[in-house]
Amino acid sequence: MFGLKERILIVDDQKDIRELIIMLFEDIECIECFVAEDGEQALKILDEFAIHVIVTDIKMPNIDGVELCRTVRDKGFKGPIVVVTGEASGSQYRELCQLKINNVFLKPIDLDFLKEELRKILDNEILKDVESEILGSVASQLGSKEAYYKLSTKEKVKLLMQAVDA
């Protein structure tokens, strides 16, 4: 994502919901939205493109949202996943928590709040990418990334500032 467009995959069988979520980001040049009507289409898109964030419904034909989340996590997708759904049973909610879903929003959606939350998630992903880039040079100074993680926050900030100034 660092230096590239952030790619969001929106998965919902309701066209109006997909379009509403796309509209949230159409004025932001650095975000590219992909859409799928169900989990099956979503998996094809994920095989073809590097997606940074998935926004999915639960109740959909073919492959539902819970199965989609399970499948992408099993395939190694570590990015954020946000669920936007009309309903979620207790067992579905527990499974989503086990799959480390970032957030669950119930329909009808407060679009401003959804946009704000997705923006925070995307900003956090950018921060992780920037830190990873800088960490490469810092790790060479320390000998390993593990050594970096053992440092105090104050020591990390000092090293990162030195790397940025270099």
C-alpha cells in the first residue's frame, strides 16, 4: 500500500449498499474500490488483486460473509476486515471475533461513522507499512527486528527519528 492506492473490496449482495459505500470514497484519489456480489466473486478478486481492506455483508448467496472471512484468513489475508450486516447471530459474532474481524456494523449504516472508522483503519494500515519500511533500516542497525520489539517506546521513537532524518 505504501505509495500506492489503497484498495478496498466491498462485498454485498445488495447493489445499493455497495454503491453507498463506494460513494464514501469516490472523492478520495488514493482509494480504489472493488465490488463483489458474494463471497465467491470476492475470492476471485482477492486472487487477482492486492486488497488492503475487506468490507463484507454476512448474509449472501453462494459463499456467505462468515465463510468468506474464514477462507481469506485461512489463505493468509492479514488485512482488516469490516462486517456490515443486517443481522448477526451470537454464534456468527463469536466466530467473527475468533477470525479477528476489526468491526461489525449493523444496517442501517451511519455512513459518516462508517467512513470515519474505515479511514482510521486505512490510516493504521499506512502507518504499519511506513513503520515496516523504516524498520528495515533500523533492524540492520540493531541486528534484527526482534531486538527492535524489545526496546521501550522511547527507544523506538529515538531510533525511528534517526532513521527518518538519515
